[in-house]
Amino acid sequence: MSTPTSIPMQGSHFSRILTISTHTFTQLVRMKVFYFLAIFAVIAIASNFFELPQHEGPEAVGANVLRSIKSWSLGAMTLFSVVLSIVATALLLPKDVEDRTLYTILAKPVPRFDYLAGKLLGVLLLVFVSLALMDGLMTAVLHIRTGMVVAEQTEMAQAMGWPQDAIASLRADTLAHGPDASLQGAVFAVFLRASIMASLALLISTFSTSTLFTTIVSFLIYFIGHFQADARDVWLQAGQAGEGVFARLASLLLALVLPDFQLFNVIDAVIQGEALPLLALGKLTLVGVYYALFFTFASWFIFADKEF
Amino acid sequence: MKFAWKIALLVVALLAFGAARLRFEAKLGGELRDAGLFPPPLEIGTREKIGQTSSAVALGGLRTLVATFLNLRAFTFFTEQRWDDVEGTFETIVDLAPRTRYYWETGSWHMAYNAASYYLNDSKLPPLRRREAWRSSILKGRSFLERGARNNPDDWSIHANLGFLLSDTNKFPAFRDPNETFAAAADAYRKSVETGRALGYVRRAWFYALARVEGREAEALEIARGLYADGTHNHTPTLLMLLLVLEAHENPSMDVAQRAIGLFGTPEKAYEALSSHWRRTRERFPVFGVAAGLESLEKTLAIPAEQSVFNEPPPPPMGPDEWFSK
């Protein structure tokens, strides 16, 4: 009587995850997702032309157009990254099942966790590369335009006889709206939010029966996640506004189950010229990693002994 | 393990995971709000005004993008002179992006300057209604900037713009009490200076406003002396003149003519400066000792009576009574 022999696994978890993620990345790139960069380029350049007439002296020249570039660009990045992370992740498992790739992979000595983590990393790599390209374009446009605005303001201020210290102060004010570390931090916050969405979509897709279901539910959670903080506040300040027991429990349930996406709205403050401290970004990263890890392990928990 | 059991375990884990992060997220949210990195929650009224789609976009973390679109819409309303729509749109815009200086300043500019000028010149309305609409627009602009200043206490420019509006010769007649208005202007400029980022002229503007507040002359004089000592870049004709006037207020027996010669260099320049100040009636600057100084200098310079500034025809009165007389 022969005893079943287990096939030894080759390579480390890391190398397997890397191989799957590289393959996923290539697979997604072949879907021509990078075409949207052309649309982004149009948006970034078009945002330059929304310079409305100004009402004051040199300090107001071009102030709006720099914010307009950041607002349009970061807005487009948020939309693209969230859509990309949800749709790409929602596609992964059903497509692998449809192509029968999943059976081939799972028939090999590849732990299911490695498969899921590799798939997720592939999507995240795609989102990261996309954001990096968009960030590069936005930074270049913003850099050029900031230089133009500073030159225009300086010329006008000099013509009006402003003292040197006033011109220097004006220059510093304008440069705060140009490309800086906070802006890069904001792009990273966009990436973190997209990462949470990708890992959440992965979890949903492990028990979902269709891509459409995963996509719709993920988008719903994305929007409702922006109210999570309100629900949490209702629970934490319970009783102050005379809420009923049911309302309090419902708010607690929402607060516990949904991710808090409002935290990542620091992007708005950066667009408005605020500096994003490294510590705040670090804490946001912690939140993002916490969610991504939990959702990935939860996905594996469901997927581990799923029959196909 | 049965699938139902797995789901049940997952739900328990999800709740435990949620409970573990709840306090941390609440604390982080508070920290971000305190650091000015977190916009206040979107008002229900604002959600209704911007509509379902924009509301969803704004709630999806793109508030500034929606504000950018609305700013373009407000500009269209401005070109069509639909002032109520301009006001309503800017109210929504600042709810979406309360930390953006540009929106507060542009919104108040449309109300206090553009809409007010429109009513000043729009002959389709009867004078009384034009006057009321003009005044109402200026008051709205003021109120809008005051809200902006409260929302952005560390923004030098919004405070300074409020000061400009309150001390604008063409605008302050819209406010009932000139003394209260100049005091409010001085207060706005002071707050701007106290941010530490205001440009040099704001400090001078603070002084110009304070000098016009009855009963605070000593305070104004102290600032004037500080500005004067600060460097020649502050030695503008208005500052020198007000310094002289306030010194004359502090010491009524002072020889104003001699002090004016000391400040302006020669008797001719002193006479020119005092004459100019005497003519600036619309700005309501104090004139302590100016008449005495002019009389003394006229004697020194042997200025004939027909060339005396006292015999010049008074400047035409220019205020709402004249603007809206026809």
C-alpha cells in the first residue's frame, strides 16, 4: 500500500508571492490600463487654464491656478486609484477561474495565502506605478507653473515698489502651494486609501460569486466608509444627544465594521496649502497597513479551504 | 470547517478588529482636526445644495475638487451679474474648503465690491432700493470675511482684507458707526500682524485705522513711534502726517509747524504735506493742530490769501447721499 507523499514546496513565501505579483502586474498592464495616463495628462494640463480674473495685487496672481492643478490632479488620482484597485482586484479571482489558471496554480505546491498575497501585491504595484507616473506629471506641471507664478508676482511687486522682505515673504507663501514633501505625502495617502480598498475588494471577492457584486459592494463600502467617523462619534458621545439604544448600537456596528476613510481626507488640507507632518503620515500608514493586513488574512481565512 | 462557521468567526474577528482600532482612529481624527488637516463634517444643507452627485464626490474625499468646480460656476454667475447665486455658491464653496483663503477673499470681493458697484450704478432700481442693496452687499462681504477670519485665525491675508474693506473710503459709509468701523478695521489688521506673516504695509494700515478711532489716540501714537523708529521704509507721507497730528493731540501746546518742518525737511514740503492732509476729508483722518500749523507756515512762507489752502473750494462731498441722489 502506498502512502501519499507531499510535494515539497520550492522557494520561500516571499519569492512565490513576488512571482505571482509580477505576473499579476504584467497581466493587468496587458489590459491597457495605462491608457488612462493620457486622460490624466489632459486633466493636469487643462487645470492650468482655469485662471480666473484676480481682484488684488501681486499676492493674488496665480494663487488659484496652483491650487486648481493640485485639486484636479489629486482628485483624478483618487478616482483612478480607487477605481483601479477595486475593479482590478474584483477581476482577479473570477478571471483566474475563467481562464482555469487558478486550478493550475493551486494544483502546485503554492499556499493559498501566497497566491492571494501575490495577487494583491500585483494590484498594489500597478496602483503604485500609476500613481507614481501621475505624481511625476503633476509635480512637473506644478513646478513649471509655480516658477511662472513666482516670476509674475515678483515682477508685479517690484513694479509696485514692494520692499525686498515683502517680496521674499510673498515668494515663500506662493512656494507653499508648489510641489513639496506634503504633496508627495498626500499622494501616498491616496495610495494608502487605494490599498485598503484593494484588500477589502479581495476579501469580498473570496465569497462573492461575481465581479459585478464585488465591485458594487466595494464602492458602497468606500462611500459609506466616509461616514464611519460620524457613526463612531455618535457611539463615543453616546447619550449626549439623547439617541436611543438602537441608534447607538447601529452606530457602533457601523463604526466597528467599516473602515474610516475620512482620515485620508488630509489630502484636502494639503491642496489648501497646509503642511502634512511626517508623524501624521506615519500614523495614517499604520492605519492603512493594519487594514490591509487584516483584510488579507481574512481573505485567506475564507479562501483557505474554498472548493472550486 | 463549515462555511457558515467561518463567516461567523470572520464577523467576530471583524468586530474585535474594529474595537481595537476604534479609539486610535478617534484620537488620530482629533489630532488631525486640531492640526487643521481635517475639514469639518459636511453640513446637510451643503449636501442638499451641491446635489446628489457632487455630494457623493465630496464625501468620497474630493471636497476641494467639488469646490473648484463650484468656483467656476460662481464665476459664470458673476459674469451674468446673478449676485444671489454668486453669494449662495460661495457659501457652499467655503463649506467644502473652509481653509482656502482664496475662496473667502473672492467671495467677499464679489459681494462687497462687485455686487455693491453694480447696485451703485444700476439705474433700473429706484435710488432708495439701490442704496439699500449696495449697503446690504457690503455688509454681506464683511460678514463673509469675518467668518473666514474666524475659520482661519492664523491667516494674515483674510484679516488684512477685512481691514481693507472696513477702512475703504468707498465702503465705510455703509457701516452705521464710523468709530466702531475703524476700531474693527484696526482689530482686523492687528490680528493679521500678530500672525507674524503679514506683509509690512499691513502694520502701517493697522496704524492708519487706529489713528481714526476716537479715544485711542495714545495707543495709535505708540504704534506710530514704533513704525517710525523701524526704518525709513515706513516713513510714508501718511504715517509722518499722522505721527505729527497725534503728537499734537498728546501735546496741544506743541509747535506743529516746527515739528512738521522737522519731519518733512523744509517749510515748503511741510506746507505741502499739511495741505494734502487738510484736503483728505473723505478719509476721516484726525486733524489735531493741522490748521494751526498751516496758518503758521503760511505766515513763514508768505503765502497770499488767494493761494491759501483754507480758501480752496471744499472737495465735493462724496458719500451715499450724493451717489444715490439720482
